[in-house]
Amino acid sequence: MLYVVGHKNPDTDSICSAIAYAELKRRLGTDAIPARLGEPNPETKFVLEKFGFSPPELIESADGKKIVLVDHSDKAQSVDGLENAEIVEIIDHHKIGDITTPNPIFFLALPVGCTATVVKLLYDYHGVEIPKNIAGLLLSAILSDTVIFKSATTTEKDIKAAKDLARIAGVDNINAYGIQIKSKLSNVDALSAEEILKRDFKEFDMSGNKVGIGQIELVDLNLIEKRIPELISTMKDLKEKESFNGIYLMLTDIIKEGTLLLAVVDDDGVVEKAFGKRLSDNRVWLEKVMSRKKEVVPPLESAYSS
Ligand code: MG
Ligand code: MG
Ligand code: MG
């Protein structure tokens, strides 16, 4: 049995690409099931329900399992127990992480906006027709990861894949559907500050510095304005408790197209070095910045390395 699994703090791409890729593996004759490493977020839950899926099996450890990783290749983001697992494939769209394997494997990472785009291309490559409900999942993941094609990570391949998938899934208005799913993550009233910080939180090793970067995408920043002091104090607590060198939270406004970056860091200079703007009150507005992967991680990595 092969487990197809995305990263911790699963997003819609990690869950939907795992389901869709496990389905492709089965259609190609391999016994495969999707798995997840945590609770699906409200956007993902909406998408799963809409297309008639229940959440994949929750796994705590990869110990003794055969594993396909989707949507990541970093140990810190991956399932526990990887040392005692057999990684057989990696399908991704991020920079290559620090996971290594003792044997050659099928490793496909494309510089596109979403793992679902890569999965869609693999269905095409194998000549496997995409089932209607799977097309719906893949479309949703693309709209989620690319922020309805507004993120700097968006490529022509993502747009082309989304259009094909929308046709198969019977989604007529791609943009309206995108706003519908993104708005599911915009209501943060019921969440504690810690839940907001951790919902889409990734850890990185940047030149020996332990750095955590969370992101929340909102249709309007006013929805979270009042919570900022509380968020900053939660970031301070987490930084202390887990010995981070820096904790960042991107509050991304998908309509205004920019990010209010909150930062609790050892040295403020790192933010100025990375973004050319000074932190004030632990915050800085980054016009047009929407992508953690493309517009926040690389400048921070080079700032920490210099
Ligand atoms: Mg992801
Ligand atoms: Mg992704
Ligand atoms: Mg994401």
C-alpha cells in the first residue's frame, strides 16, 4: 500500500493533490490511498464537500510505510517517522527541500503555481481521463494556491490547466468560484490568535536560523485589523517557547493585492535587508506581495545568509 501525503498544516493543494494523485496511481494499477497530516481548513472542507469527498485518512507517522510526498520536500514540513519510511515519489512545485533518499526515485517538481497543476499534467502524460469530481478538486487547489491567478507564482500552465479542469468539472465562472472558496478562509472571528498563526505555518532553516512563516489570505484586511496586537503577542510567545530566531505572519489582502507582514525577530535589520522597508510596531506593508514561496522566503533567506 502506497500513502500519498502532503505537508503538515494541510492546505487545499496538499489534500486535493494527494487525493487526485492517489486516484491516478490506482488507475495505473498501484494500490494507493491519500493521507493527511492534520485537520483540513474550512476552505478545503468546503471543496471536499462540494465535490463529494471525505477527508483522507489522518496519519501520525510514516514509520514502515511506502510514501509519495506531494506539495513539499522539506523534512520540517513532512510526516514524522520519515527516517523509517520508503519515499517512492515526490510531486511538488516548491524549491527542492532537504529530504534525501537512498535510492533513485520519481521526483517531479515544476516551477508552477500549484502541485495540482503538476498532477493534472501527469494525468495527461499517462493518457488517463480526469474524473469530473477529481477535476473539481484540482481546479480548487489551483485557484487556492495561485490566489485566483493573482499570485506571482502563477504560470500559463496553471491557467491552462484550470481552464481545462473547469470545463471537466462543470464550473462556469472560474473567478466567482475562486472568490467563493477563498472567502471560506477569510472569517477568522471564531479562531484564536494561535489558530490564525498556525493554520498555514511553515518552518524553515535559514542559514542555521529557525524561521517560521505563517500566512492568512483575506478578502479584506479589516477582517483581522483588531486582532493584530493579540497576534503579535502570540508570535512572541511562540518564538520564546520554541526558540525561533524569527516568526513572521503574512496577512495577505487578495483584493488589494498586498501583504501586511507581521514580524517578531531577533534583529529588525533582517526585515529591512530583505524587503527594503523598516518594521514599525512589528509590521510592514508589502505592496503587491502575495506569495510566501516566491516573494517572502527567498529575500528572507538571502537576508539571513548575509
Ligand atoms: Mg501547500
Ligand atoms: Mg501547493
Ligand atoms: Mg499555500
